[in-house]
Amino acid sequence: MLRWLGAGLVILATGSMGLHGIARLRRRVSVLEGLIVSLQLMESEICTRMAPTRDVLELLSREAPPPVRGLYRRAWGGLEALGRCSFYTIWKMAVEKSTELELRREETELMTSLGLSLGRYDVREQAQALGRVRRRLEAMLGRAREERDRDSRLHAFFGLASGLFAAIILL
Amino acid sequence: MTDTDRQADRYRDAARLLPDTVRRRAFLLEDRGRAAAEELRLRVGQPLSVLLPEGERELGVETVTGRELSLLIELATGASAQSSRRELASGYIACRGGHRVGLCGSVYLENGHMAGFSACTSAAVRIAREKRGIADGLLPGLFRGGQFRSTLICAPPGAGKTTLLRELVRVLASPSRLCPAYRVSLCDERGELAALWDGAPQLDVGERTDILDGCPKGEAVMTVLRAMNPQIVALDEITGPADTAAITQARNCGVALLASAHAGCLDDLRARPLYREMLSGGVFENFIFIKRTGGQREYQLTKGDSELC
């Protein structure tokens, strides 16, 4: 009886590892989607309404898709430090502290580079920078979706298969 | 709170616009100096200095860096160049509290006009000042037949035109023994007079003042005439033909005017075609000239007459 229970637990454990892998792939897609949507909102606020950066960040900390709100909340809160450090530093720190986004190095660098243009240059230059970052994120999103569709089945299969294999050996 | 305390508070408020490293130097100034300070001046490679009635005085020995000027601009705009675009193209940034940061350096052009700065080399933080009571001695002379008469304040830059104009607006728009409160429409193109922030004036401009902020003066005058039924229209610094055309039209509508202009004396006004037409048309009945003698301001009221023309 105990053997069967142990085998069941092993299958459950490896199966949940597989599911965790799938969740991470899905989360990466939703984070990238959230960043793209929030940058679109940012672009319209900055380029159409010419809203102050503080208001834009405050709005995004409330209205951006949930997975990415923390980034904007940190950047908004960080504005208190303006004068002690530049906006670029505040933005860079907000991106780096947003570990829950699980951004890869290339994505982190891309988002950080936005801080060099935001609030600093004329509307046209900011729109160009936002557009450039968004396009590259869209390309990354395309790859992330492919990765999710391709690797989800693999994660599920290997999770269950390795559990079954281990259980058979144990039994 | 005394007037000196209020001025010292305004200095502290203006100093908050400076980056941390420069702010510390600004606070080296003693309280008496803070109350009298008119501007904080930053020049790359030079120490921070404060403009006092007797002249400029350096604060500390550390020199201002280009990075500090960049931080100043970020602070003054709230890292929002997009919102301060029009102001940057005019060479200044209006800030919370009514203070103003004037900039100099290398500019870039769009369609042949200045559009902003590619690099800043100096900045002047002009401290917004409220000086209650400075118009008290002048006020009775601005009335004829119990009515306020159109008045032009003339002085060179930095002499205190805006401060006097704001105080006159405040007094005229509040009930007093001289007059009931007038309905004053204030055309505040550069946001210096009332310093609106989040829809509220940061500086006292009286109880019955309606403020039109950020609109070019010529257009603003016509807008308030149509929309607000003013008894007095107030505006700072008449600088272009559009302003004078709108002023003349307002005068023809029977509205009294309160304005300011860059001019040291009557001869300056007469010499400039822009003002000559207004003078010959008798648009203004009163002229106030501000003179600075030994760090003190002196107000001289002149009545308009045919000699002016």
C-alpha cells in the first residue's frame, strides 16, 4: 500500500514540475503582452495627451495589465528621488527590481533603454523610442508564443513520463 | 507669519527645484538673504550664485556641472519634456509654486524656430514673490470718478513688474474701502501670475479673479471678453502686435486693462511703434514706472495725457 502511495506522490511531484514549467511559459507570454499593451497606453498618453510622466506612471500602475503593474508602481514611487538621481536611474532600478516579471537579459536591457528617452526628449523622439521597444517586444512575444505552444506538451509529457518511469522502478 | 518669513519660505520652496548637491549650497544663505533673494543662478563651471537687490553673490565654491543642470531640468519638468514642450521652446519652465526656471545654452530649431535645448549651460531660477501692500500707496491714484482706469506698469526686466501686477490684481479683485471687488480676468500665458497647479492658483490673485492659463495673450484677451464678462482684464508683458490689437479691442468694449511692458521711461514707450499706437489711442490712462535705487524699488505714477503722444 505504501509503495503505491509513494509512487503516486512521485508522479504527482514530477507532474507538478511539468505544470510549473508550462505556467512559466504562459506567464512569460502574458508579461510580454502586458508590457506591449502598457507601452501602447504610455505612447498615447505621452504623444497625444502630452501627459506628465508622473501621471502616466500613476495611470499605468492602476490600469496596465496586472502582471506588469508593479513595474510602473515602482517607477512612479521612485520619482520621489528625482533630484538625487536621474529619471534614467529611477527607471532602471524599477525594471531591475521587478523580478516577478522574470525578464530575460535581452528584455531587461530593452526595457531599461527606454529610460534614456522617456520624459527627456520631444514627443516625436519618445514615440520613436516607444515604437522601437514595442516592435522588439512583439518579436519576442512571437517567439515566446511559439516556445509556449511547442514546449508545453514537452513539459507535460516529460513531467508525467519521468514520474511514471520513477514509479515503475520504485515498484 | 511675517512678510520676511513668507519670502524665506518661498526661497526654500524654489531651492527644492535644485538637485540635492546644489540645494545644499543654496541653503548656505542666511535667513535675511533668503527673504531678499530674487533669483538663483547656475552656470556650468561657475559656483551657484544668488541674485540679491544689491547684486549677485556666490554660494560655496563648488562649481555647477552639466549633469546638475540636466537634473535641474528633469526636476523642473517632472521628467516630462513632453508637457513642457511649449515652455522649453520659449526658453523657460514654469514650476509649482509660481517659480520659473529660465534656460540658456545650445538650442535646436524646428521650421526655423527655437524648439528646445540640445545642451544647457546656464539657468536662472526666478523666485515667485508675493509682496503684500506694495500697491497700497498707488491704488487711490488709479481711480477716476470712482472707477478703476486702465493702467500700464513699465519697467526693465527683473524690476518687479509681475510682482506689482499680481498685487494689483489681488487688491482689485478683493473688496476694499476703495472699491467693491472687481471681476478680473487674468490672462496668464506663462503661468507666472497665478501659477496654477492642479487647477488651483499657487499665488493669491484675489477672490474674484478668473484665470486663463497658458493661452497666448492676444487670443486669451478675446476669449475672456467673450466668455467671462470681465470688468478688468489683466495681462503680463505686452510683446507683440496681436497683444496690442486685442488690448485695443478690449478697451473699445469698455473693459479696463491692467498690463505691463518692458520700458524704462516714457521715451522708451514712445520710441517703439508697438506702443506708439496704443499711446496715441489713449488706451491707458495711468502709467506706473518702477525704479530701483540702492536695492529699493520706487513706484512712480504718471497720468496719461496728450503729451504722451
